[in-house]
Amino acid sequence: MAFGIYVHIPYCIQRCTYCDFATYEQSKILPPDQYVELLFKEIRQKHKYYPPQSLDTIYFGGGTPSLIPAHLIVSIIKELGRFGFTTRPDTEITIEINPATINEEKLKIYLDNGINRFSVGAQTFDDRLLKMVNREHNAKQTLETLDLLRAHNLNFSFDILFALPSQTVAGLKNDVKIAMEQGAKHISPYCLTVPDGHPLSKGRPIDDEQVDMFDIIAEELNANKFKQYEISNFAIPGYESRHNMLYWVDQPYWSLGLSAHSYSKESQWGTRYWNINSIGEYQKQILAHDGEEHSSPSKHLPPSQFEVLEMNQALTDFCHTSMRLMRGLNVQQLASKFPADVTQKVDSILNRLKEKSWVAFDDGHWFLTREGLVLSNKVFQDLTFLSEDLDQ
């Protein structure tokens, strides 16, 4: 069984206009050393939720983790090690960075302490679009950051945002082309998602054009040795995100920090638990339990912060996450986790979807077809189960 840890670092230079993550402008939150001390206290309180073990992955996300001093990032890795959550030479340790937030000195500290994967949240190389979404950096700074990573022959991922107002197909192709030329081994295209009435909702491409934009990205990447391995992720084979794979293959993960969500297998169908998304309330809760150690979220957290899953919820999660992967849902793994009558219900649904050409079956796996990818929300809707669905 694989296991990884996510650490949320909620500091940003500025809030992007499309962002709904639990983040703060760096001047409107605790100083970083105080926040990291809260993380230490959380580690001490919750480390018995999981057995001490060697880690497959650590992921520092945000926010912009590269904004805070590098020695604080390193101190978190070391604090986890003190409680038995150790790293190996092959542990994937990812940090999200934004352009103009790292330099040679900071990079050396990262590399000297095992950080070996970098996720660059640049979004586009078009300065006009960057200003539109309130990004502080410009394309020149992005290229300088990528030059630094490439000079050290580092493994880095690149995020591309599409379906922005007035964004052109030519501009999108240029973003993909530059990201590949700069040496990205992993590219994640994200469709801009904002509610009606949001300033960025005006002038956006219509739904069919958004699908066309994604197809253009996929065509460009597939023609250049990239393979789509998940609905929103492409990688050169061997450079897939091992940490994100934990979420999609039903493996446990521990998440630390503001608003962080975790999954454990302490109960029959799994337990999900999460932290408060207000920095003041998060700090208050951590300090209220200072000096304590707990073995389970159900013995530690209020009912509003954990959920012991029922079989129908676990089945829904298993089907949704499995079908997000291009390799699809493994029928043997489904049968080993759920009773025979339940797996028969899933098989029946998937066979009906096969008749619509939305899914296909091969080599023991159900997976989305090209048409099914476009209509994946409808597929997931059919694979969403209520408790009464399993009683019939």
C-alpha cells in the first residue's frame, strides 16, 4: 500500500480572480514561522492516526509554498521524520512554485533536502491574460524560472489555464508549445471555472469551444511524446504525478494545514476528515489540543470534520476516481473491495454505458472512450450510488 502526505501552505503574493482555494495574501495571515509551528503541533497531535512508515510522496501545495523561506519547508520534512514518517531516495517530493519566487540559493536548499519535483503555476505566457486574472508575474519571469529549473535538469510540471475570456486558439497552442520546449515533463490543462456573474464569465468561449480547446491541447501533447493518463493530466511516460495517483487509486493520504482533506482506512469503507478553512479557527483548534496525541479523527475532531464512509459512498468514490484514469476501473480490484452483488450492479451500469459508446472494456479494465471523456460528468452521474441503490 502506498502512502503520501500533503502539506498546505496558504501564502500568496495576491489572490487570483478565479481562485477558490483556502489561501491568503501573505500580508493578511500569520507570519510563516508561526504557521509552520501550527503544522508541527498538528503533526504531534495526529501522527498516531497512521502507523509510522516510509513515505512514497510528499506534496507541498498552496497557495505558493515557494513564497515562504526554504528552511521552513525543510523543517516540515524533518519534523515528519522525527515521528517516523521518513523519506527515501526515491520518495517523490513536490513543491508548487510560482515564477519569480525561487532563485539559485533557494533551489539549492530544496535539492539538498530531497525535493525533486516542481509544479509551476504559470498558467499562460500571454501577459495580457495574466493581468486579466490578477497574476503578479509576467511571461519573462516565467521563462527565467524555467531556465533555472532546466539548467539543473529538473523534473517539473506546468499548469495551463484555458477558456479564458478573449483567449485565442493560436495563443493556447503557443502556451503548449513553449511549455514543451522549456522541458516540462508533465502538463495539466485546467478549464477556467467561474460562476455566472463573475467578471471572468463574460466573453468566455462557449462550451463546445472549450471542448475544442482541450482537444487542441491534447493533440499537441500527444504528438510530442506526452500521454494523457488522467482526465486533466498529461505526462511523458514515467513522469506521472505519483502523489496525485494516490487519490485516484484508493490509497490513504494524510493532509496537514489549513483546509486540508485526508483519507484513512481505519474503518471498513474508509474515513475522510478535514481541517477548518479559516486561519483563525484553524489556529484556535490546533492550540486547543496542544500537547495531546490522538489515534483517530473520530476520537479527536468534532463530527463536522470527519465522515465514516458507508459502502455506497466508498463505491461512488472508487468508481469516480478509477474512471478518471485513462487505464480505467480494474474489475479485480472492484471485486476484492466490494460484495459480488454490488460489483454486478456496477457491471450492469457500465454495460449500459458501453451501448452508448461512452465506455469500453479491455484487459480487465473499464475506461472512458473519447466520447465518454467529453461526457464524463454524465458517466459519473450514473456511477453515483445512494444507500438504497445497493439495497435493491
